[in-house]
Amino acid sequence: IIATATKPHHPTVLELIHDAYAQGENAVIKADETFGLFSAEACLDFINEQQLSDIDYIASHGHTIFHQPEKGITVQIGNGPIIANKTNIPVINDFRIGDVKLGGQGAPLVPIGDRHLFSEFDSCLNLGGIANISFEQNEQRIAFDIGPANIPLNHYIKKFNGELFDESGELARSGTLIDTLYERLNQLAYHELSPPKS
């Protein structure tokens, strides 16, 4: 890994991401194009800031706005051709739908990346919008979603104080565990399902 960076979403992009699927096909197309432009600009900023050259390709998993892999459906926005045209660099994208069509859960790169980048660890826990885990079992990398993470947290933080997320977990840290709710969540049937699952 030569360089990394994080770029926050523009509020307009966030609004499109959250509302697109419920708004219908035209909104999904607009969100796809807008997020593609945002991604291209983020890539160009990163390339310039890090003074990178001789780039083979850009890999973009996009942003999932609808996901039902058990029905062979997953929808990501972040138009690959727009990213390629704006950056003049080949783009690899749409690998989530390829994985779902092959019977996977739409996250083919996480287990491979975890295996190669973090092989010294017994397991890798990713707390993104959805929490997922990967680990080695019988010389095979097993990976699956555990449950919601930042998606509901960010939703409730916005309702509570208008912020996009709970900075450093300050509000969450000040709360009190509700034992009965915790027990109910741990009894959800999903936890008993065997992977692959999402």
C-alpha cells in the first residue's frame, strides 16, 4: 500500500444515495452518474495530491443502494465509464453483480484482500454500513455479514442532532446498554444461518 486517503461525500451525493432506489429508475440513473462524477473527481484529487503516475487501473465497487443476493439482485451506483472518461484510466467495476450472479453475496474482494493484507490476524472485522467478518477455516477464507453497523447508527444520529455520524462514538459511549433489546437482537434467526449470507 503506497498511499491512502478518505474523502467525505458531498451532501448532495449523500441525499441521492439515500433516496435513489425509492424514487425509481430515473433517480437511480441520476445517482449513478452523480456518484460516478464524484468518484472520478476523488480519484483525480488523490492522484494529484499523492503525485501518482503510471496507474494501471481504478477499481470501484460503487455504492450499494439495493441488495437481495438470494434473488440474484444487487444494485450499485458509481458509473464506471464516467470514471474512466474523466480520469482517462481504465476502470474495473460491476464485480459485485458478477459475484451475485455466480451465487455469491456481492463482496468478492473482501475475503481475498483480508487474506493477503492481514494474514497475521485470526479474523478481520469490518464495521462499515454493514458489519462483516472474514477468517480462515479449513484452508478456505470464510466471509459474511454479521449485521447492521453504521447505516442505522448514522440514521439515528441525524435524527438526534442533525450530524451525519457520531464523531469518535461520543454519543454512543454516553449511552446505556438495554439488556432486553440486546438479547432480542442476538436471537434473530439470521445469526443461525450458515454462510454465505448477507
